[in-house]
Amino acid sequence: MKSKKLKIHYIIFFLVIAIFLFLLILWNWNFGKNKNIIWGATFSKLQAEELGLDWVQVYGTMIDELNFKIIRLPIYWPDVEKKPGEYDFSSYNWMIKKAAEKNIEIMPVLGRRVPRWPECHIPDIYKNLPEEKIQEKIFNLINAEVDYFKKFDNIKKWQIDNEPFADFFGKCPVADYSLLEKEILLVKKLDYRPVVITESGELSWWLKGAKIADILGISMYRQTWNKKWGWFNYPLPPAYYVLKAKFARLFTGVRQIINTELQTEPWARNRYSKNEIINDPNLKDMNLFDQLYAMDINQVKDNIKFAKKVGFSENYLWGVEWWYFMGQKYGHWEFWEYGKELK
């Protein structure tokens, strides 16, 4: 009996060692080796303006000089509807046409919740309306957006809202699954192109978004800041994202998963606490030391190398407006110059 128990103990011991070694190898495995990756970027007109930049100059220079194949373009509701029912898409019309000249794809982000703080962007003319009335205006907005932008051939897919289930971040109403479903149905009624729904890459299981998306987009953040811990590096390996993608595909049937927000700018400090908004600083409010401490060129390169190891087919960089800001204000053009080399 002792001999039998001893054998079982040996088997368990070697299984534990084998599993440990397997996880150790898996930890930093290069899942994207030899994969063809398409590089894109998010461009936020709002962020460029908040950094004190000429957004036309930044966008035009980005299109002409950097090697992005896709631009994720948030359409800001207060920017396009200043009078009830009157929509002005001229700025975005120019941006999409400018991209088309270089054969660059555009992915518009539609609706109320689109990238950049405070996440939910509502025109002043509607801010005092009850939520049910605001939702009616959202449907009008999305209808106008799709009806206008569907004429552009370089739009291949639509994103509706941005991380709509991320109740832990932003100044937004509680996530409304039924509202999102209705928005998706509206877009599909108006146009044939696939719909992208995004999820937090680190802080969700992706399943809610994957269930209703044609394409699932996830974010990929490596360094953040919060009041409790200060600067924090996520100790997550490429396998974390790869395994979550496999689970999402298995349990929801979603086929394509892309990285719609790869961090290449520092996290702005004091964005929020658990229960309240502390303040709303922009990156321009951080001193140069803090900005470079949180995200220097080596960290940008490391984040891109990390994304390559994960191996999603499309990766959109987050922070190109900040790259230009760092060059124009501080002479730190190394970020912009690196963007020219990215292929």
C-alpha cells in the first residue's frame, strides 16, 4: 500500500512540475510570430483640441507621414448637433476623404459613448432631458450618422459605443444592454457592414460584447494610475489575451477579435476614484517628468512588441495626438518618428 501511495505522490508531483513548466513557457509565448498585423490608430479631434493643438494639422500630418492602415474615428455628438435635429458632419467628411486619398480605412465610432473622457458626450441642448428622451435623440443621431457616412467606400465596419459595459469608468448612465441591442439593429437595418463592440481588455471577460458583436474589439493597457496604488503595471502575459479570446470564440461564436485600443500614451492621473470623480486632468496638465516616467519611447516599443506577441490581426494605437503634442511642445519627436517606421 505504501508503495502504491508513493507512486501516486510521485505522479502528482511530476504533474505539478509539468503544469508549472508549461505555464512558464506559455507565460511569454510569442503567439503572433510570423503573423501579418495591420496597424491602425484612434484619432480624437476632441483630444487634439484639449492638448491645444490644431487638429487639422495633426490629422493631416498623421495621414501623410505615419504608416497606419486604419483610423478609428470617434464622432462626437456635441460636435455635430449644435441645434436640435441639425447635423453638421463637415469636419468628419474632410477626415474620411483625406484618409481615402491614401487608401486608409476609417472605422467611425457612433453614438453617445465614444472614446475620450468623460466617455459619454452629450450636447448641451439635451443635457437636462430625462434618460428616455436622450435615448430617442441617440437613435436619431445614429440614424443620421450611418445615413451620411455609408456613402464612403473606405468605411469597412462600424463601432457602436465604446466599452459600453465599463460602468467603472466615465460619467455615463449604467450600462443598458437593451439600448445597445436596439442601436445595433438600427445600424444593421441601415447598412450591411459589420458592427464592432468593444470591451475592456483587462477588466472584463469580453462575453457580453462578443455575444452581440460581428467583430469584438478589446483594449490593451499595460500601465495605469489610481489613487490607491499610484502607478501600476499589469502583470499579464500575452497568453492572458489569447486564452480569453479562445473562450470568447468558444462560448459566443464571435469570429474576429481585434485590439482597438493599444496604449501608447501615459495614463492621465486622478481621472476617477471608486465612488466619485476627483477631477478631470488632461495630459497637458502633467509635468514632463511624469509623462515620460509613465510612457517613454522604450515603453511604447515594449507595448507594441507585447501586442505583436498576442497576435491579433488588427491593432489600433491610442495616443497619436499626444505624440504630436510631445514633439510640438517639448521637442520629443521620437514618438512621431517611431510611428513612421511602424509597419
